[in-house]
Amino acid sequence: MRKRKKRKSIEDCILDVIIYSILIFLAVATFYPMWYVLVASFSSGSYIASQELLIWPGEFNVEAYRLTFQHPLLMRSFGNSLMVLAIGLPINIVLTVLAGYFMASTTKVYWKKPIIYMILFTMFFNGGLVPNYLNVRDLGIYNTIWALVLPGALSVYNANICKTAMEAIPYSLHESAYLDGASDLKVLFKIVLPLMKPTMAVLLLYYGVAHWNAWFNASIYIRDKWKLPAQNILRAVLLENSSLAESVGDNYNAYADAMQYAAIIIITVPIVCVYPFLQKHFAKGVMIGAVKG
């Protein structure tokens, strides 16, 4: 016999309508600002100024993108951000993996607990802005790309994620490798890391997004405008769009507003494109080792 579906009561139907209405409102409120920026980047400045709500591009054109790509400072900053990623990510991953392996190690290590406590201490307390600035200056890396890479080379939070994932790997695999004469480095790179691909994807995503969105350190440690990353130039463009005038010329007044939105799209798209490739590893990588049996 076919089971009859239980009919919902009026109260349940009303509750469903309220919940779905709230969710739809939140979805629209979240999505529309992004849609507005995209639509505005393909519209003329006069159309943007005349409309309170933008649903579809008005006076469709790609002139704002053409002029934005011609801006030498913006394109140079884009390359600077890519360089920070190329140099910073390998350093971040190596230091994080080594720190996580040390904290997860069950072998006899002298002063292990005090060292771990000192590492965790830095996650909650630091010297402050002025000591950090003086440290960067005295190390001779002020106004160089290393000032954007070395001060934040290791995140203790990410090292804890790495540590938790390593602790979830059965120690019997370590012991069998040690019996075969493997060293700690060989165990780490031949056994542990291949079993941590989801976690490594999460670490790459965390560090990559942090580097790409960072602007505060560059505003303090970088003096030369040609060495600034993309987020600093984008911030300057949004706060004072006259900084684009040098490359736009006569078309500045017509496309200044659209160029602001085009710059946002150009700088945002690369990091957004990374998410689909790492999304399948994200939830698994964060949750590995979170529940221990």
C-alpha cells in the first residue's frame, strides 16, 4: 500500500512561507551588490549617475575595461600581487607544515610543550604596530616585497589546522616507516603529506586569499607606489578616483565611475576563479581530525 503523505498544517505552511521569504531576501541582499558592480562596469558614467538601481547595463560598452587595462599603475600592482603569491605561498606552506608536524609529533622531543606554548602565545599577543615597523626597518626589508611576505610567513591558526589533520593519521604508518629506516622528513613528505591533500588545499586557499586581500601591511611598509599590491591601488582608486586621470585623459569624466567598478571586477575575478577548484576539498580539509574517536 502506498503511504499517504502527511498534509502540512496551516501553521507549518505559514512558517515555510516566512522562512523562504527571509532566505530569498537575504540571497537578493547578498547577490545584488555584486551584480550592481558587474552591471555598472559595463555602463556609461552618465547612466550610472542617473539610476538608483541597476538591473541591466545601460549604454553597454567595454570602454571602462579598456581604459582600466591601460592604467600602468593598476596593472603593475596586479603583477606585484601575483609576485607576493608566488613567493609567499611556498614559504607559508613549508613553515606551516613543519610547525604542524612538530606540534603533532608523538616522538620524544626536548622542551616540546614549552615551545608549543610559546608558539600558541603568539596567536593571541604580539608586539604591536610600532615594534613590528621597527623590526621590518632594522631587518633591511622596508620598501621591499619581503616586508609583505616574512612578517606573516606563519599563521599559528593554520598550523593548528595542519596539526589536527596530522594527528588524525594513524601513528602505525609512522612506526612502519621508522622500522624501514625512514627519517622524519621522509615520513612527512612520503606518508603524511599525501594523506593531507584536502587540508593542504584549505591552507593554500587561506594563505592565498589573505595575501590577495592584504593592503594594511603594504600601506605601512611600502613607500614606492610602483611596488604596491593591487588592493592598495584599488583602495586609492575608490577613495580618490582622480588617480585614474593620468591614463584616461579626455575620457576620464565619462568613464571614471565605470572604471572604479571595472577595477573591482578585474582584481576580484582571479581569486574567485580559484574557489571552484578547491571547494570540494574545503569542508573535508577543515573537518579532518575535528572529531576524534
